[in-house]
Amino acid sequence: MAAIVLKTKEEIELMRESALIVSKTLGMLAAEIKPGITTLKLDKLAEAFIRDHKAEPGFLGLYDFPNTLCMSPNAQVVHGIPNDTPLKEGDIISIDCGALKNGFYGDHAYTFEVGEILPEVKKLLEVTKVSLYKGIETFRAGNRLGDMGYAIQNHCEKEGYGVVRELVGHGLGQIMHEGPEVPNYGKRGKGKKFQEGMVLAIEPMINEGTHRIKQLKDGWTILTADGKASAHFEHNVALVDGKPELLSTFQYIYGALGIKSEEELPYRKEPLLV
Ligand code: MG
Ligand code: MG
């Protein structure tokens, strides 16, 4: 894992721009996701959209990843490769997207519902998303990485869910994966102290069943060991004036889906006009 690089306020503004390109891309995709569409089609739409916004796809070619989006349906946790299989009613699809602009990366993810999904899977998505905000809430001066990991883990394990151990969040900046590693599990009061100017990609990966995972022979796709569903939500957050400030937003997604949510308000200086 690369070094921790603290950002100036000017750099954080550039990172907000990169993050918002990803947010808008996910919002564009939200309107396209329906039974019958393929993940490869969504990938092509995303690539064109990012380039139209004078940015580069952040994942394409990174560690030789072949596409713009990581597309991980159902039991896939992360790093799924887009393909020709149409999405079907009842699927969930984690879409992770990166964009590079002005030398800085944005990187965040949302797990979408395809049509009507099972209530128990809906609950997994809700709990995972809430755990992301529980983690963000701890990103404050004086706290430590273990406080964040504990908050996420405690919220999810209470529901009997498995917290993936092998994959973690990360620092974000001019390199996609900067330090520190940001585990979704941990002990309160342990680990590195948060510092002003840190920018983190916080990304709980939570399984309906066991926390154990396996990898497909494609060398990329991570899936649950028991074949049960997995959810993944990711935000980009800066530590500014001792407090967490969201650089990314799900409001473009919510706009496309007709959802009203105030979940981001505590972590934003000004209301976001979408
Ligand atoms: Mg990501
Ligand atoms: Mg990430």
C-alpha cells in the first residue's frame, strides 16, 4: 500500500470534481438499469459519459483491468468484469466506477436493485449503506482507523452479516490506492489516527452469509464463498476542519430513481444542487 498523502484545500476541491464525475456517471446508469440490459452495455455508456466530461475512466487499464466499471451482481462482491449476460428481475448489481481528472481520482460505488428484489436482500443493501455512514461519522480528528472499522463491523454483524476481511477501503488521490488501508472491521481506539487533509474511499463490502470469499479463475471477480448475496457502497470523504466532508454523492442516483434522502446532509457544508 502506497504512502498516506494529505491534501490541501485546493487539492480537495479538485478531488471533489473527480468524485462528482463518478457520481454523475452512477446517476446516468441508474436510469438505464433494468431487466434485459447487459453490464457490458452499461460499461460502454459509462466510458462515453466520463470522456464527455473531459475525464478518463479510472479503472480501465489500472492493474490491467479490462473495463471502465467493476460490475458485480448478486453473489459477486467486487471486481466483476462486464459481460454480455443481461441483468434480470430480482438481481442486485454493485457498480464501482473510477474517473481521473486534473491528476486526481474519484472512486465510488453503489449497489443497485434490478426491478423487485427479495426483502432479505433489500435489507442487506440498507444495512450496508447505513454502515457506510456509520463509518463516515467516525472520520473525525482524534479518532482512529479502528473506530471506523468497528462502527461498520458492529452495525453489520449485529444483523448476522459477514464483513469481508481481505478487501478494504483506501486513501485516494493522485494514486487510486494510497495509504492508509481502511478495513471494514477493527477495534476501537486502535490503528492510525485520522489527520486533517486525509481523503479516504470508505467502502463496506458486506455479505448476507459468511464473510469468506473466493476468486474466479479470471483473476478478478471476487464472490462469496457460500453463494449468498453481497453488497458494496463507497463514498469519497475528506477530513476538513476536523470533520468528514463528502466529496461524492448518491443524489444523482436518487434523482434518477425518485428517492428522497437526507443521509448526506450532515457531511456536506452546503446543500448539493443536483
Ligand atoms: Mg471503488
Ligand atoms: Mg475504492
